[in-house]
Amino acid sequence: MRHYPWRALFKGIWRSLVALVVTTAFVIVTGVLAGGPSFTWLAVGIGLSLFAAVPGYLLYRLGAPDHAAGNRVVMLLVLSFASVIGALLVLPVYMSREGVPTDAQVTQVVRAVSKVSEHRFPAYQVSERGTGENLGRLRFLDTEPKVGETVRVRKDPRGWFNVTVADPTGRFTKLAALVVAVLGIAAFFLGAGGHMPD
């Protein structure tokens, strides 16, 4: 009588959880970088987030059976995709909870890296009304304010993140969070099953 391989199942569950926790830690780090005050930081954070799943995946695959190589590759791809989206969520989620609402004035429409990116994603240099403190650059606005106009923003009291709009968690953020959650669950089940005997 063949017994159910509980030990292999629990090993797969444990290693999958480790992979998810380690990946989450690296995603937070890359998300902090992506929330920096320029497009360069955004590009660096997104670029590094592509590799955020690799350390957790390497820990997961230790001792995994050879026949589960297909599961492992799919798991890595799923985690990598979730990592990129997750990195972009760090800034809006943090600022929606910790950001201080402030009135700001547009002082300059900043030229982006190229004319194409400037046309699609202009950045607006803003300063706090009253104090004149430079708050950084706003990106991805629904409107196109002109120099001198007032916009409502959130600034990070710790100075870690770039200034954001007053409501940084829109429909895109909620949808992205749902996608990350679904991908995380899928990666967990792929990982748990990847340690089962053939």
C-alpha cells in the first residue's frame, strides 16, 4: 500500500513560503528604489525587480526533484512577473498610509529623457505653497497643470519616496494588487507541487 507523500508536500509548502517571503523582501527594496525622485530611479527599481524572485527561487529549488524542473521554471516566471508589478505598488500603498497631504505649486514642467517620453509622461516640478520647499517631481497625472497652478499632493515625512498625487491608490493600484495576489497564490501552489514525487 502506497502512503501519501506528506513529507514531500510539507517540504514543498515550507520552501514555497520561504521563496515568497524572500521575494517580497527584495520587491520592497526595489519598490523603494523605484519610488525615487527621478525617472532614472524608476528605471533602476523596475530593472532590479526583474531579478527580485531569483534569491527566493534558488532557496526553493534546493533539494527539489529533477522531474519538477518544468514547475520550477513556471514558478520563477510567475514570481518575476509579480515582482515587477509589486515593486510599482510599494510607492502608492506607502504614500496612501504615511504621506502627508499638502498644497503644492507647479514650478516647472520638467523635460524627460527624450521628446517621446516627455510627450507621454511629463514630470511636474512642485514646491510647497507657503514655505517654497522643493517637493520633487510629480509623474503620471490625469491632468496637465500649468506652471503656477496649485495641486494637492502627498509628501513623505521620512523623505524616502518621491511626492505623489493626493490619492495615489487608484483603480490601477487595486487591480495590480489583485493580480499580484493571484500570481502569488499560483506560485505557492506551483512550488508546493514541485516537491511531490513523480
